Amino acid sequence: MTFFLLPWSVRQSKINTLSRDLREVEFRFGELDPLRWSLISEFGVKTRPLAPVWRRYKGRFWEELCVWALPGRVVKEIEEKGLVLSPLFGLLGAGDLIPEYGVRWEWTFNGSDLFSFWRRHLEGVIGDLLRGSVVFDFAGSRERSLIKFPEDCIRVCFEYYRAGKRVRNSLPHRAYTLRYIVEMDVGLDDLERINFLDYRVKDISQDRNTIRVIMEGEGKYI
């Protein structure tokens, strides 16, 4: 199985696509529901109206990804394979319906911040989910620290260089990379095909279960 690990966004859109209540929809990873509802109650989160994760999140990655403008096949694949870590919901599918919420990782619950809270409760769920899989990792380093990748999981990560210098704020680059992978059906055997704007693959290396792809461009566009 292939998954896309996608970044959480503190910025969220007020656009809603459904007036239904959160209690009326079914989440992936339902074993986390008791924990989710405890946090929803604790922080007084409104449970309606709703929008898919890819529509709700408004950070630079999601704005550049423009899921709403992509072909239906591509949207479906992102919804099915996209995973997002969330301080309120723990782990979400990219197509899960959620309300707008202001809960942050630094907030505390039962004496610990939500990073520590979810680290304890997600280890088994994520370990089972990712076992034997391929993960294209586009998440932020802080969120990634919540995950212990199984030894038989292949993780593909990307570094971006603009005119020879490492790109630090690579959210739009990650979005374009994901779009290319999904639209062009790229797998482990043809990673060298990835390109967007003036970026191309410069190098691919592997250390144990991590594949590192170096993308380099002149940065004329981003």
C-alpha cells in the first residue's frame, strides 16, 4: 500500500461543504473516536458545519495543491492515500469531513501537551497501518516526530535546492511534487521522472528504509 503523509495546517478555511454534524459522519481510524470526542468536549469545538480536510486546511501546501481543481481520479487517490496528523483528531484521511477548529499542538489535556498525548496513543495505530507500505513523506518535521516508521516501511522524502541553496520553506514544492506523483502515477521505480516548473531530480539515494530524492531548480517561479 502507498500513503502520502501530508502537513497539518494551523490556517483553516471557513468554507463549508456540508451542514451535517460531526456525529453523523464516519471517520477513518474509528478506534481513535473516544479520544477525539474527549478533546472535542474539553475544548468546546463546534461539530458543524463540515468540509473535507483538503478543503478545510488553508496553509501554503494546501493552497498550492489546489485539490478542488484536480481531476476526479486524482482527488480520489489523495483522499484515499493522504494521511494528516491533527492535534484534535490524531490521524485523519485527507478526505475526512471536519469542522473548523482552533486546537493547537501546544494545548494541554490531562496534564500533557497534545504532541505527547497523541504520541502515546498513535504508535500502535500508525505502526499497524504503515507496516509493509511505501510512504511519500511531505509532513513537517515536528509532526513527523510523532511517527515511528516500521522497519519494513519504505519512506520517500524530498529535499529541494534553488540555485544551489537548500530551500527552507518548501511547502509549495512539496505540493507540486505530490501533484506530479499522483497525476503521472509515479512509483519507486521511476522517481527520476518527477519534475515541476524548473525543478528536476538531481540525485536519488537510499539509507536502509529511507529513500532521499534531491530536487534542484533555478527557482524562477517559486
